[in-house]
Amino acid sequence: MVSIGIDLGGTKIEIIALAPDGSVLLRRRSATPKADYHGTLAAVATLVRDAEGELGTQGTVGIGTPGSISRATGTLRGSNSACLNGMPIKADLEALLGRPVRIANDANCFALSEASDGAGAGAEVVFGAILGTGVGGGMVVRGALLTGPNAIAGEWGHNPLPWPKDDERPGFPCFGGHRGCIETFLSGPGIERDHLHAHGEALTAQQIAARAAIGEAACDATLRRYEERLARALAHVVNIVDPDVIVLGGGMSNVERLYASVPALWGPWIFSDRVDTRLLRHHHGDSSGVRGAAWLGAAR
Ligand SMILES: [Zn+2]
């Protein structure tokens, strides 16, 4: 059976077709129709039908998109594509495509992709943590994505940074109305703001990482604060979920030293005499969202 995944974003729609062994049979993109709900559904259906025509077979369909489907109402909420919010996108796509469709957000698709045939393949419990423009996460247990009655499993980014120091309190305001959320410290914009505050220098997260790598003192200090905060934030996850593997994704996951420094720092915060959880870099990179969507449809 072919597994078709769709990454439905605000500017582009990407489709991938995977064989059961994870190899890519087909992949392409098209632009997302602007502010047009029915146009967006039609574009998704066209991509699926064209792909199936080309492959000569029907597949399962999974969709990765920002936001979540409310269990109570069956409608999408929290999407950055406003025209999709409040709409029964799952039911409408199922009617259009004539088959069940599964939908999850990008962080959940990332976690499922990495747990299925990525960095966390073969592990029993995988926590996928996104450190990008925002901080999100998803959890896969024995190959199945954990969703939960509120469809928020794994959303650690809007918990407070644990064990805050005096100069981390009350923390910066977050869009949800709270202050000091993990996301305000560990997102890309979070490290940029921290560096600006501490050293008066406006640099991108990429520049901070690159300058730290060549021993520039201020950038190294900023990255050390980041590593120590990430260690505390992930220790909370380990204390609750105790995953076998934590896979990092998003722009900050490309900072190579995190994979050695953070496990060296998280011990004192984890309630165990030893820590065997592995912290790993993503395997599929930018493809994880659309690959995870495909595995979602295959219900692995
Ligand atoms: Zn928040």
C-alpha cells in the first residue's frame, strides 16, 4: 500500500508518496490558494488524484498542518491559515477523497516520522521536540502517535521554564498571555532576544551558533545559557514521560554541540541515579513533516 502524505502550509502544499519501506515514490509542491477554504481543499484533492494517477494505485492519506482538530466539534483550530480555522476540514476532505483521512499538526508529524524510520526508529517511546520559530513537540509510543482528549500531547513549549533563576523571572511575555514559557527561551527568536538582552548585540540564532563555534565569548555564553535551559526543560519531559529517545527538530536542532552538552547537564534535574535517554538529531530534516503525514495515514 502506498502512503500519501500532505504538508498543508500557508504558502505551499507538499505531497509525498512513500512505499512501505519508506522510499520516496513521488514528491511535489503547489502553491496554497490564498484565503480560499474550498480552493485549498480542491488543491489537496487534485494533488492526491494526480499522484495516484501517476502511480497507478490508491493510497492512504495523512495530512500535516498547523493547529489541531477539536474532538468536541471536529473542526480545525489554531491554524495560521485563518480560512481553515473553524472548518470541518477532515470531514470535507474525506468526502472529497472518498476515504478516511488522518490529520495531525507538524510537531506530531515530525515525531511520527522520526519514530517510524528516523532517528528514533525501533525505540519504544519517542519524544520529538521542535526548537524553531516556536517550540512544540509530539510523542510516539510503540509506533502510535499519542494525541489525547485535548489533542495537545507533547505540547511542552507553553509550560514555564522549570527551576527558573531570579534573572529568568517573570520572563518575557508569550503570545498566549503568560510569561516565561519555555518557548520564550528556547525558540530561535528566544535565543536572539536573550543574546540582545545580555550582550546588546542583534544577531540571528544562526549567527550566534556560528560565532560560538569559533570561540566568540559572548555568543558562547549565550549558547551555554541556552544549553542549560534546554537541559532543565527536557529534564521535565524525562521525569514525566521517561522516553527512550528525544529527537530534536527545527532550526536550533542543527547546533551540533547540543547533543553532547545537554545530556551532560540534565542529570541533576532528572529524578534518577542514571539517565539512559538518548538525545538525537533528526534524521529526515525538513522532510519529516510530510513523511510523518504519510505514516499518519498508514496508521503505523
Ligand atoms: Zn506560551
